[in-house]
Amino acid sequence: MFNEIDRIAALSVIVGIGAAFSAALYYTLKPPTQPTQRTQDVDKNLTIATYIKQFVNDRATSNEPHFFANALREFVSTNSGTIPAPGTTDRILRKLRQKGEIDYAVENRKLSYYLAKPVVK
């Protein structure tokens, strides 16, 4: 089997291009060393999830367990340093509840008004 350098060497011989171009081609075809958009999105979602858990669990143990979705979004934006897309916070909130990491009840869906509840394990 050919390895990457063998393929490049064969390509340079066939095409008749010098070794310098082969090396340049090799380095252009190398996978990027910077994080991809997908890994950046995953990291951002983990950060958002961390602040959602903090917000909901703090509310669940406070005297003010009720909250609006806007208050949650504002808390996440302020603390994470990012402005998530409008539905991102809601989607991650639902996913965390499905995983059992937080608990809440929807008091008024139209107003996006929630009641944070302590997690029962």
C-alpha cells in the first residue's frame, strides 16, 4: 500500500512537477490543525449547558424558583460571553431535562414561564 508521501512522489513523477511542488501539495492537503466548526459548536454548547444547569439549579433552591426564558438567555449570554441563537438555550434546556441533569415544569408555554425544581435522583 502507498502511504501519503508515496502518493505525492508518484504524482510528482507522473505530472512532471518538481519535489518542491510535491512538498507544498502535501502541506496543503494536510488536515487542518485548528478546531473545526463542529468542535467549536460542541464546546460552545457545553459552555451554555454549564450555565443553564447553574441557573436552573440555583433557582430550584432559591426563594424565586419561577423564571422566564428571557432571564435564562440573558444569564447565559452574560456569563458565557457568547450570544446563542434564540432556540439554542431552549433546546439545551430540554436536553438537560431529558438527561436528568435539571428539572423544571412549564408553567405557561406561551409566556415561556418555567418553575425550576430540585433534581430527584
